[in-house]
Amino acid sequence: MKKTLLAVTAATGLMVGAQAAMAEDGLYIGAQYNLYTFSTSGLDDLEPDGLALVLGGDLNENFQIEGRFGRSLSDDNVTGAALKVDEHIGFYVKGGMKFADLVFPYVILGYTKVDYEFWGASIDQTESDLSYGLGADVELGQFKVGLEWMMLQDKSDYELEGLSLSGAWRF
């Protein structure tokens, strides 16, 4: 609990401090639809979905920081097990290059904490791990849409991946 509170406090401080260095129009807020894939030995893949609030901003033309706060929309069931991603919190750095002032392909690296509701197997209810992935945003004026794949958690006994579609408004 103390580690989580410390991580959230540090990330919040980074977000607030970095806002002073960001361009006036570099901040954005949006939503992200996530399709999770939970893989472990002995079970078929579980694929719950969720929705997240996205807050972020540009550090410069090649780097962005982002915070995501999400919850499940539904759970997924297989014989003998069910999974719901109850809460998902993450802080990330996205690095890429904009092409034609329209497309921003990127790699993403950060930290993700997930609270699970899992029935039928023994894993901890709250897990955190280093996360990495890749994606692309398409900017349409003040609005942007994106598609992303991310390895949210890669533990010795399971993996949690996410495929997401996002939309955000710059202000």
C-alpha cells in the first residue's frame, strides 16, 4: 500500500511539474477502450475489456507523458475461471516522431498497477510491473485518435496484454 501511494504521489508530482515545461497547447484529455488478454498456463486466454481516462501532455515534439486511470466494463469467463480487471492505473512516457503533422508513431514505456478480480486460480489481487508497447496517434486538428498494443504485465506465471483504441482532445 505504501509503495503504491509513493508511486502515485511521485507520478502526480512529475505530471504537475512537467506541465510547467509543456507548451500551452500540449495538454490533452481523452478516453481509451481496452481489450485485455490475460494468458496463463492451464487456462484458455481470458479477454475482459475496460475503459480508461487518459491525461497527458507534450514534453517536446518527440516525447509525451501520460497517466491512465481505468476500470472494467465486463469480465471474461472460461471453464473454471473468471477475470475482471477491476482497476488499472499507469504512468507512461511515449517517444516517437510526427510525420506530415498528422501521424505520430511511438514506443511507450511505463509502470502499470492492476487490481484483479479473479475466480478459479491463485494469483495476487493487486499486481504492478514495468510496461512497454507501441502505437500510433493520428492528429486531426485539436482531436487525436490512436491504436496501441501494450504488454502491461509480464510475470513468471502470467501475462497481461492490452490492445486499445483511444480518442483525445487537446486544449
